[in-house]
Amino acid sequence: MAEKLKNQFLTIPFVHQLANSISEELQLTAPEIVQQFDLEKWENLELKERIYYAGEIIRGMLPEAFEEAIPILHVMAKKITGLEGTIFPGIIERYGQEHFNQSMDMLGEITRYSSSEFAVRPFILSDPVKSMAYFYKWSEDENEHTRRLASEGCRPRLPWSSKLPCFIDDPQPVLKALKPLVQDPSVYVQKSVANNLNDISKDHPEQVIQWLRTLDLHHPVTYWIGKHGLRTLIKNGHIEAMKLLGLIQGNLDFKTFEINKPEIEIGESLEFEFTVINSGKKEAKGVVDYAISFVKSNNKLSRKVFKIADLCLAPGASRKIVKNRPFVPLSTRRYYKGMHTIDIVINGQVMETKQFLLKV
């Protein structure tokens, strides 16, 4: 099992490294800073708790007036980057709410060294309109990390963070922030924009599709963002999403679906094959997936769709698909015995369904 992130980054040796790095700004020696930490308590804290605990200790050594502390935080943030550096946005998140403008300005600056994506969210919750004015400015920034913050920080359903109900209800302010980023040269930014669109599509699919229709989808970056942003809709067989991206053209047919071994044990793989054909007189495109309805602990079924390919077949052409689906227990998925089903799905439509038995 992979080691926990907190034991890879935010370790006791890091506390000493942190103390050495920021001692000049705090006008204290590194040992004096380390003494402020309860290292036994540190060992028992989870990742985010360690980030906040370190921030609490550092805040106690900064000037009491927060407006005097912010410039010092800026200097320190340049010295500790990456995941560990989120300590400094975390300090602003917890202690800077009463200094809205100064705090947001600084979050836009220090995101270049780590990330302010989590720290900006309480500010959005307290004043969405005022906050989004910063996001619109950040989306035009020359620095890719700041531009990414303009997308990542306002994702309605950002993982490992609080949801933003105001944007789950009305995503238009978020879409406005994303508009300048749809041809961004940074892959780092492109992925964030696509993930944001995917968040929004779960609540407002038609709004996302309509918004994408206003863009130049012939541009390769915009097309990639659109396709990746609609990935959940495509996986769920949303016809308009697939048509928008040109994934459907003509009609693909289907034949000879076979499961090689309809009874398997946990630890084995399900082997199946089928053929997709274009029996028409014009080129045909389509999205080919399969879906498995897994037996859960309560004996109910939970369906999950898996991508196979985007196919383009000439008239009369065919493609044989052979797949192996392992049923090896993972930390993220547990399997239960019982009768499962598997669907072959083309362009969102179930073409054929078969059953297979999973045994212990």
C-alpha cells in the first residue's frame, strides 16, 4: 500500500527545514522555531491538519496586525514550494478574512509557489461577486499558476475541498472566468479548465454544451478542453455532447458479443470480445464503451462505464474488440460474489447485455 502523503512530505525533518528557511523573516533561530511545535502531536495529525497546525504556529510568531504579517508571508512563501508551501495560503485562509482585498491579492501572488486553490474558497463563500472580480483578473495573468487558480479555485465541486453551492446553482460566473482560458498554451491550465467544465456538466449539462457552441472547437486546444470537459456526459451516452464534438457520424453496427468464461473467481479476469462494423456506404464514427453492473455488499447493483475507443470506420470495414477486465481486489474497489452484468455500449446505446458469475 502506498505510503500516506503526510509521511512523504510533511515530516518531522520538514519541520526543521521549514524552521531553517523562515528563521530570518521571523528573527528567530531555527531551534527556537522548532521548539514551538509539539512534534508528538505533529506525528498524530493528518495531512491537512499538519498544514493548518504549522500555519497556526507560524501565525503566532508573526506581527499581530495581519496587514503587517502578509508581506512577511509573501517572502516566506517563495522559500517553501509545492505541497508543503500550502501552509502559507492556509494562514491567509484562516486569518485573513477581515482583510479581504489584501488577502486575495496575496493569494494570487503566492499561488505561483504552491497553490491557493483551497484557500480562496472561504472568500468565495463569503462574497462570490467580490471574489470573482479577482478570478476574472487572474484569468488574464501572464503566469500559468495564477491563470490555473482562476479555474481551479472556483470549481463548484473541487475534490478534497468544500463545495461552492452558489456556483452549483448558477455556473455562469465560473464560465465567464473560463472564457479567456479556452486556448491557453499551458497544459496545466487546460486540464483545470476541462475539470471545471466536467464539474459543471454534472449539474448543468445543457449550459456547458451551449457555452461550448459559442467557442471555436476547430482550435485543437479548445477541442481538447471541450472533449475532456464533457467526458462524464460522453461516458453516460449524452448524444448532444457527442454530436457537438463530432464523435458520431453515420451508423455503427454490432455483432458477435461473446464472454469467453462466464464464471470467474475473484482474482481472475473477465475476457470478452465483439465486433463493430460499418455496413453503410459512408464513413462512420462512434464512441464504444462497456459497462459493468457490480454486485455491492447489500446485493444491489452499481453500474460503471468504461471507455474502449472512439472508432472511425470506412464503408464495409469492421473492428474486432478484445478486452480483459481484471477482478483483482484494490484499495479503491472491493468485489463481491454474485451475478454481474456487462453491457456493450455504442454512442450511448446498450447494444447487448450478458451476465457472468463472480465466485469467491
